Amino acid sequence: MLHIQENITSILQRIEKACIANNRDPKEVRLLLATKTVPASKIRLALATGQTLIAENKIQELKEKYHDLLDLKPTNHFIGHLQTNKIKDVLKYDISCIHSVDRLDLATKLHQRLTLENKTIDILIQINTSNEESKFGIAPDQAIELIQQVAQFPTLRIKGLMTIGLFSAEEDKIRPCFKLLKDIQQQVIQLNIPHVEMQELSMGMSGDLEIAIAEGATIVRVGTAIFGERLYPDSYYWNENK
Ligand SMILES: *Cc1c(COP(=O)(O)O)cnc(C)c1O
């Protein structure tokens, strides 16, 4: 039995501590439960503590768990790499925000499908701030151009940016990723692009949420520290070759 409830309490304490240390109101930072590989029964335990925001990386898992959790009325976000042939599927499951829009082709096809369904959706633009080839996300120097293009699509409501920090034990290698995301956010705000909001910074995970909060995160995405280690390596979720 994993101590999911206790783990959530301790994550909330970490969030609160990091906020206080950085003169931020803990209410400014939302906890998102990253539930990949976690069975619905365990997600239910987490939701029973009052948490409401969950996210999957793969459509298949979303499909498998969605109905089992429906009665608890969670808010569903999507944080995984989205292939254009899965767009129809992702829109079936009440996803209120896609964190991983990282290319024009994807945005174009999302817009086409949403138009057809007469729907809109919140999105974040995912940026590859660590410049690792294995990571998804638009290159930092192309992010603003992408945002300007995506802003043309009225079905996609841009709410901010998302990144995955460098995997490293060294804080001074992780922090620049989050600083860069914040910096791009500020540049976009300056440009005042119609229909573009920039209030959300989705960054920080189990190992680095304090650094992310110090740099301005508004959503931290936590899996391992709540649900325990996963069976599959994260490259399974993050590597384009899989
Ligand atoms: C799995 C995942 C997380 C959570 O990572 P942990 O290290 O398990 O907290 C956050 N963001 C994304 C995009 C993920 O795939």
C-alpha cells in the first residue's frame, strides 16, 4: 500500500514552503497529478483527498481510466506528446487543457477538428528549454513565432507555457530551464498578441518543484513523489523514437 494521502500532504507542504520562501501566495500554484501508469483505484485515493487536477500522457491510458473516475469529476489535462492522428481521441475525454502543443502542424489540425466539433480548448505551448534532442517542445528561439501563428486559431486559447526541466541532480543546470520559460513568457507579454494569455507556467515535477516555484511556476506536475516509482523509464513517454 502506497501512502498516497501522506505523500500528497507532504507535496502540499513542499509547495507551501517554496511559495513562502519566494514571497508567493500558495494559492498561485496548482498541483497537477501526473497519473501515467497509475491505476484508477490509486488515482481515486488521491482524488479523495480533495485534489482535482489530473493528467495523462497517453490517449490509451486516458481511455482506460476516464470512465472509472468520472463520478469524482476530476479536471483532466493532457501532458503527453500528441500525435495528429490522436486528436479526435483526445477531444473525446473532456480535456480542458493540453500542455503539449509544440508545432504548427498539430495546432492546425487541432483547430480544424475543434472547428468541426464547434468547441474550443485551453492550451499551453511546450518549449524544449533544456535543448535535449530526446525532449518534445518547440525550440526556444522559435517559440514566439509559433505562438504568433497559433494565436490565429480562435479555437485554441493560449494560456501560457510548459516545459520539462533538464534531468539533473544539479540545481544550477535545472534552474536556467525554468528561467528561460519565464523569460519567454515575459517577451510574449510585451508583444501583446491578441488572444494570447500568458498567466500559466507549467513547470516543476517531483524532483525540482521548489526551483520551478521560485522561478514562477503556476502549475507543478507531480507523479513519482505521490504514486511511487514507475515501471517504465520516462524515455518511453518522452522519446520520439518510441
Ligand atoms: C511523468 C511526468 C511528470 C511527473 O514527473 P515525476 O518526476 O514523476 O513527478 C511531469 N510532467 C510530465 C510531462 C510527465 O510526463
